[in-house]
Amino acid sequence: QVQLVESGGGLVQPGESLRLSCVGSGFTFRYYVMKWYRQAPGKEREYVAGVTIDGGRKSYAESVKGRFTISRDNIRNTVYLQMNSLKAEDTAVYYCKAEGMGSDTVYWGRGTQVTVSS
């Protein structure tokens, strides 16, 4: 059974940090590009960051560049999103996504809530 389970969300104040984790199981994690998306209330889901299968290349949405860092550990089947200098506009449900290399296979997690508020 394929699973992607996010954790690490919570309520923080502006300027604080959080680290999200997403653990994959039931598929060969190291062969999947991993991405983070987020969806704020009333808005469409948007891309946040992505990392290649070996962790060698990373990309970020302009809105999070310089504040967020994506990384992965293929031994622990985990992708991380380090979020620093959080802003109110970062409030959203954060989802991880696995995309199979050379295939149309896609898996989504159920999300973790991040709320940034004073």
C-alpha cells in the first residue's frame, strides 16, 4: 500500500521556522522526484519546491526562494521542507507529491496544516 505521510505542521508566529517531513512507503522512493505543494483557503493548490531523485537539483517558487529549503534522505524515504522566516501568507495545507521518473505515476500525501499568525 502506497503512502505519503506529512508531519511537522503547526501554528507559529511570523518570522519563526518549521520543518515539514514526508515519509514514503509502498513504492521505491529513490526513483521518484519529490515535490511540495500548498493550498491556502479559497485558493488553488500551488507548487512550492521540488528535488530530483538524487537530491542534486532543487527548484523553488519565487514566493519562497531564500526562505525555504527542500531536501531528501533516500535511506529514510523522507523529503523535508525547512521553512524559515515564515509569513502569514505561507498559511496553507502543505502536501508532498511523488512523481515517477519516466512514468505517469503520481502519489499525493494528505497534507499537514501550517498556520502563521501572531
